[in-house]
Amino acid sequence: MYLYIMTTMTIQVPDALEREHDETTRLIAAKLYEAGKLTLRQAAEMCQMKKWDFAEILIKYDVHYLDESAAEDLETFRHAHTG
């Protein structure tokens, strides 16, 4: 099991985003995950969620859960079993 040390960052945002604190944090975490800057576990921890619950958040922001190599493996598997 890996332990990730979290730090606190302060950013200036419009008041409207502060009222949506949780949603803003989820969006930032999803996009950092998409960019490969965070693992699924790190992004989930950033949002104080379980990683499987956070995976559902990725869908909301149209972020693919599987990386390219996993998607290719899945496609290969599908072709092997359909043809």
C-alpha cells in the first residue's frame, strides 16, 4: 500500500467557485488524472473519496478511466474472442 503525502495549495478563484468547492476540487482532480499528473488513488484522495467512487466522477467529466495501453489490451481481447 502506498501512502501519498498531500499538501495544501491556495488558489484564488471567483466567489462562484468557492460555493462549489467540492465540485471544483473534483474537476481539478479529474483533469490532473487525465493529464497523467495524478494516479487514480491520488485523485480520489484529493477529493476524499474511494478510488472506485472517483472513477464515476471521471465519467461525468468525460475522462477515460482506462489508459491507452489498457484500452488496446481490451480491444485485442475482444477481437480474440469474437473472431
